[in-house]
Amino acid sequence: MLGYLGADGFTSTFQDKLFRGYQMSAFNQMLYVNAFSSLISAAGARPARAGATESDNPEAPCSG
């Protein structure tokens, strides 16, 4: 909980600094944060194999 509160306090302070120092709009900030989050998520994602459940568990009942 203390880590969350510390990160939350840092975030608002850092955002205020960005808004004042670089004349950044809220929409630009949201765009960059979401784009960076998407890149991080895509880099950590593993592609799913089609039919992984059936091939990994041969005793599973077939639906067809």
C-alpha cells in the first residue's frame, strides 16, 4: 500500500511538471502513455496455438 501511495504521489507531481515545463496537453500525454503500454504488452505477449487444449490433453472429450 505504501508503494502504491508513493507511486501515485510521484505520478501527479511528474504530470504537473510535464504540463508546466513542456506545454503538453492531456490528450498527448494519454496518447503516449497508451502507446507505450501497448508496446510493452505486445512485447510480453505470447501467440496462442490453435487447438492447444485438445493436443495438450488427449483425454479431453471432443465436441465434434
